[in-house]
Amino acid sequence: MLIDENLCRLCLVYSRSKDLIAFNRGSELPKLLRYIADLLDRKGSRTEIFAESYNYVKMLADFPDPYIYMKKQLTEIGKKVAEKVRRYLAERNWDLHEAIKISAAANIIDTSVIGYEPIELDKAIWDRPAIDEYTEIPKDKKIVIVLDNAGEAEIDFILAETLVRNGYNIAIAVRKEPYEIDIAYHDIADRVTDLNVEIITTPSNISPVAHLKDCFAIIKGIANLESNIEMGMVESLHLFRAKCEVLTKIFNIPKNSPIIITGKVLKNLFRFC
């Protein structure tokens, strides 16, 4: 399911072409465009289309994780900002709603959304949500945080710490294989002990949302949001920014605004798109 048949197709072509050029493989663009055209004819799932097209880009680039060095740079930036967030939340007795707001605002880093212009993470985290449908998170279920991009993930680790301090049983879900600048398992494998939470690694580079069962999910980012609409099976709370024209139109808010919204509301809303 593409939310907007025209703009989402354009975003796919733009983002994958941009990836290939970033990896210094511009000469392979004709192959990529033919592959995307065939993929759009064969697949109906947005999740599969974007994941498989990125796998093709990785093959053309001849590198299993082309953004690995960018992710490391983003992580170092995120760590510095995360220390500020930790101090801020400690001063507020680890207020969970405040941690949720900051995590939503931290969804500022991206490489692929057409027309998107990011803001520095240390400034972006203090933006207040344009839509805030924060609801009480159940304590009788495991809480799974589905990570999105490197850098902002460092803020999400502070959200995980806040949940633990508030008495929740939590886990963090990541993809097994690389996808864009999203956190994959190998990006945090050497930090698992330090994080002191369960890490759920889901198969391939499909969004972890497609594999979650028997939990309550806190889901970061647009790609994971779309996967939840298509494939999600659990109750959820979404934290993201309206980075593209399609989302700003649907939610009727300024571009790049942070949003906190439940999966139930999202699925009802997107049924009419």
C-alpha cells in the first residue's frame, strides 16, 4: 500500500537514486530504474517495495551496509545530545510523557524523504508535538520500542531507561540486516550489555513491526508507521515527524511537526486515504 500513489512513487525513485549516487554508483541508475519499475508492477506492499529496492541498491553498491560510517557519525552526535536529555529527565523525576515527547521530536534525522530538510538534533528535541494523543502505556504487557534512524536511537535508549525506571518490562526491536540509516543489530551488538535491556532482532531488513506479537509497541519513524498500517498485529503508540507533503496534508499540520498518536487512530485514519 502506497499512501499516495503519485508522491510515494516519486519518493521511492528519488530516495533510491539519491542512495546510489551517494555511494558513487551513478552509472548504475538505468539498472536501478528498470528494477524499480518492475518492482512497482509486482509488489503491492510499501514495506516490501522499499526494503527490496534498498537491497538492490546494496547489491549495485557492492557493500552490505553502505551507510555504516554515516551511522557511526550520527551515533556520536546522538550520544552527546542524549546526555542532555538524561539530565533533563532526571530533574523531572523521569516523567514518561516528557520522555515520549522528546523521543517523537528526535525523529529528525533522515536521508531519503523528498524535499526534507533536517534540523540539528540538539535543537530539534525540544520541539513540542503538533498532535499529542499520548495514552497510558499498559504495565501488564511487554513494551517493545521499535528503533528507527541512527543518532535519534540514542534518545530512544533514554526513553527505554525512563520506562524501566517507571516499572515497565521492555525490549528494543531492530532489523537484522541494514536498511538505510536505520539501526540494525550489528550497530548496537557491542552495546547490548550496557543497554541492559532485551534486544529483539527480526529477520531481513523488513521493519520489525511486521514480526511483533504479544506486546505493546512504541514505534519510531515513518517507515515503521507504514509497516504497522500494512502488517502490524499489536497495540501501539507512534512517535514521528510529518516529514513529507503527504503526511502534512493528512494531519493538516506544518511540515516536520512531531506527532504522538496511537496505532488504532492511525489505522482508522489511513483506511480513508
